[in-house]
Amino acid sequence: MTKPTVAANAYRWAHPAIEQMVRYRPAAALDFLQANAATKHFVALAVREWEAHQDRSERVLWQLSADIFSRPRPVVLGELWGIGFGKLSFLKRLPGRVLLRRQYDDLVAAWFDPQLRHLLHRCSKISSEELDLIAHFDEPVLAAASLQTVSKIGAELFDYVMAVVRRHRPDLDDIGLVTILRELGRAEGLSTWLRTVLRHADLPPPPWDGTETIAPLRTVAAIHATGVELQNCLFGDDRSLSAVLGQCCYYRVSGRYGPAVVSVVFDALLGGWRIDSYRGPANAHLEPAAERHILEAFAAVGIRFFGDYPKERVLDWCDD
């Protein structure tokens, strides 16, 4: 096996084609050897097109060896790929080393898409991770808002996040999704951002529709408002997130036995709902008559209170 030349070694997977071009045009060896990073990407893009679409034709490679350093680079690539690449300034923003074949394929595919092409123009530096993500996105509008953010958390986790958002925030159109994804880049962390997004989500149906004086809190806004009014922990995003996920439901008690809040949770061991806790303003304990009225009302529809429970109760979180 012929040992690769020094010039060809710098081009990784493309080195066999580089070696052959040097055989065709020995004077080009110095140009290949002295090429900067942008030039290497230009060469790799040309070789990749020759591999993928020219059947590795010797005639085409011979012509490429004559053209690659003698004709304007945008013209060379444009004739090979059948698309205008402009002034090729984006090559300067790619990583220093020659990329993988598939990443050049993704790069060209992005260039064919006006929105993804605009995305590339927005990136001051285009990392290998971002190139991988460009191919991953089938929704360029989202990609344009989230590429750099997503590259930090990874495509797989982002898929999960988007599935959650689409399930719980069907009200968001493309503009709304772009807006919240831009906020993700400014958030302190993924969990903080996700809680904020789900703050506006619809809640699952309550296990019981209640009565005139015991009413389920049917929106996150109602949960937060009740938390502020009664000065308890319901104004926190963690509490509303449990309700969004269908793990917990809150009821506001008004009238003679209120104001109070009752927290009911779905218990997998029971296979049903049970009362987790109940408290008055500022997490105060209820009067015996109010406690008796609430427990009897819920028990009548099969939602019972089993007293102290081994796990921490929701409304006890803020107790001193």
C-alpha cells in the first residue's frame, strides 16, 4: 500500500483523491500542503461531490485537478454541486480540521434550504455539533431559533423537550415556539425554562368536578393566583408542574369552611386518587368542622384521606 503523502494526510478521508490529483498535477502538491483551513474545506467539498455524484470518474477528477487552484472557487463548487455558494466566507467559520463526509453532505443540504442557509449565516462559528443538528431538524423555523442552544444540550434531549412542549402547549404556533426557544438560550437551566413554558399549559381534567364551594383549580394561572392569595407554596412553578403532569390536582374551598386548599394526588399503589394534604391561609391548620366537612365531601366520591403518609405532603413543603 502506498504511504499517503504529507499533503494528503491533512485531508483525512479525501486523501486518496488528493494523491491522485497530485499525480495528475505535481505542481499542485505545494498548494495542497500550504492550504489553510478554509481551503481544505473547499477541497473536501469538491472531492465529496466527485465521490457522491460523479461515480469517482477519472476524467472528472483529472479536470478537477486542473481547476481546483486555477479557477475561482465559487465557480468550481457551483459547477460541481449545481448551486451557488456565494463568496464561500462560511468556510472560514467551520472547524479547523476536515469534516466527516456526512457533515459536508449536511452542509450542502442546508445550503439548498433558504432558511437553513440563513441560519448558517447567523453563526459566527459553525461547530461540528451544530452541523450535526442542522441535518437533525426537519423544521427550519425552529432550527433558526435554537441551533446554538440545542448544540449545548444535545439533539436527543432536545427531542424530548420538544415532545413535552408540543404535548402540553398545543397553543404555540411557529412564532411562539421560536420565542420560547430563544428564551431557552437565556435561561439559567433547562428545568427552569421548562417550568416557565409549562406555566401556561392546560391541565388534565380533575378527578372530581367538585361542588359550589369546593372547586378544582383548572389552570396554572388559577393555581398561582390561589398561592399568592393564600400565601402558600402554590405560586411556585414546581407545584403547578405536578398538576400539568397529572400527578396532583388542587381544590379551592370557599364559603363557610374556606378559604382553604386541598391537594389530591394520584397514588399508583392505590390505583386511584387520595387526599395528600389540606391547609388554610399561610398553610394554617383548619378548624375541626372545616376539616370534617372537606374530608366527608371528598370521601363521598371515593377520594379518601389516609392520615400521615410516609412521603412528604405537598402543602407541608413550606412549613417551618
